[in-house]
Amino acid sequence: MQPVVLAPSVLAADLGRLAEEVATVVEAGAEWLHVDVMDGHFVPNLSFGAGVVAAVRAATRAYVDVHLMIDAPERWVDVYADAGADGITVHAEATPHVHRALHAVRARGLRAGLALNPLTPLAALDAALDEIDLALIMAVDPGFGGQAYLSASEGRLRTARSWIDARHPGCRLQVDGGIDAGNAARAVAAGADVLVAGTAVFGAPGGPAAGTARLRQALASSTRPM
């Protein structure tokens, strides 16, 4: 059983103070930094590109977890690998060439992740499980921060966890969307071992260190399925 990892999403950070905000959450106990890349096509929003990934990389030795919410992600793997990503996650819905995209990530020596939107059948994950290092269950429709957590995601997490434990125990199970201190323990109990949280960290009363501490406190009493 792998320890639960907290991955604050820099989508919610103050980009004018990015290095400081990254250092603050890492010091407060975050192991990963999650970077959401949006292209305005696959999702109806623009975020940032390789330059921000490079800035996060320069600011920390923590794991840089790049989530490509973009069309044809296989075309961009080298760009984000060169920018300093440790892992790259692509969406099953974003390309007909999912296998090619995952292979491109692994060919760069990075962890390859596959993300599924809330209504995407889990069969896509089942088919790809031997090809990935991380499975990402979206608990919101991707594209905007601050959305409400979809509790139905917990059933999907439980199913994914059962498959991972049976066939690929080294694979991480990540959940992204609306995670906060009120639902983090439930997501972990359902099987997640990497929690992405944006607003709950960087928009927390008292600042990102306080937000990270609240999530860590919520996780302290959580239980993982065996």
C-alpha cells in the first residue's frame, strides 16, 4: 500500500508569486506539484504552457505532475518533458492514438498517466492499465478550477482500485476535482492515493500552508482499502 500523496494544483496559485507559493506548499507537506495545461479546444479554457512547467521545475525538487488537457497530446510530450515534467498524464478522450501518446511519455523516461472524464467508461482504463504508471479519475468535468466534487467518482475509484490491486499494484490512482478537507478522506477510502487540490490549498483561509495542513489533517484519520 503506497502512502497518500498530496498534489496541489498550481492552476489556483498566485502566478505572480509562483516560486514562493510552490516552496510554501512543499514545506507544508505537499509531495507533488500538479500543473494543468489547457488549450481552449479539448477543454473550454486556456491555462498555461511549458513556460510555467519550467518555472515550477526551477522552483522545486518536488515531483512535477503535468496534466495535459489538450487535443493530440502525443504531439506535445517532448515539449513538456524538456520543460521538466516528471510525469505526464493524457486524456483518453483527447486523441485516437492513446497508446502512442503513452508510449511517447514512457520513451522519455517519465511516468505515463491516463485521465478519464466523469462519464467516460472505465473500460478505457482497463484496456490501458498495463501501459500506465498513473490512473486519473476526474471528479469534475475538466476545464475550470473551483468546481464541486462529484461524489459518484468514489464508485469509479473503487473499481479502478480493484483493478490496480489485482493487476498493477505499482500504478498510482489519482483523483482531481473539488478535493477539500471535507471529502479527501472519502476519496482515499475509495482507493485514491494521489489527491489533486487547487482552491482548497491556494485559496484557503490563512493561505496555502494552512490549506495544505488542513488536507494533511483530514488525511491523518483516513483509511485505505486493503
